[in-house]
Amino acid sequence: MSREPLDEKLSRVTFVRAPEPHISLDEAVCRRCSLDRVCLTTCPAGNFKRDERSGQVSVSTESCMECGSCRIVCALGAVRWKLPKGGFGVCYLRG
Ligand code: SF4
Ligand code: SF4
């Protein structure tokens, strides 16, 4: 049995945008990050970015898959993360 490539699976994920972002960062903690900004390489959706000029890390939540990985890897507690209200967020068409 062949396994479907991850890119193809991800291409079928749909999102309903919540009015308020469900993830926010403690910018002061991120500025002093001692974790080599592991969030940048952990998020499977590539939602974490680092501004080249200021060095500040930010997160966008529009394509968040609600995996919770960013919250787990940030041992400094800079990621405030909560599930979007019902009716919003990620929708997996095939589980
Ligand atoms: S979210 Fe955590 S790991 Fe990412 S830059 Fe901020 S402090 Fe560092
Ligand atoms: S919950 Fe997962 S997909 Fe969403 S921003 Fe965090 S690591 Fe990325």
C-alpha cells in the first residue's frame, strides 16, 4: 500500500478564520530567546517568522493546524495558545 505524500495531504486542509488569533507571543521573552528560536523550524505550517531587521519573531495563525507543537517546544512559555472557539479553526477533510 503506497503512502500519500504529506504535501498532498496538507493541500486538502481547510481553515475557517477566527475573528481573534488563538496564538500570541510574549515579545519580551522572544527577544531574549535562549532556545535558538526553535519555533521557526518546528511549526509544520511555517507560521513563525523572524524579521531580518529587528530580529523579532512573530506568528500568523491563519494556516495554523492546531498541532500545539509551538507551545510544547517553547520551554520559555512565550507561546500563549488556546483552541479557537467552535466553528473556527482547522478542518481535516479525511481525519
Ligand atoms: S516562541 Fe519561544 S522559541 Fe520561539 S522565539 Fe519566542 S521564546 Fe524563542
Ligand atoms: S499550533 Fe502547530 S501549526 Fe499552529 S502555529 Fe503552533 S506549531 Fe504551527
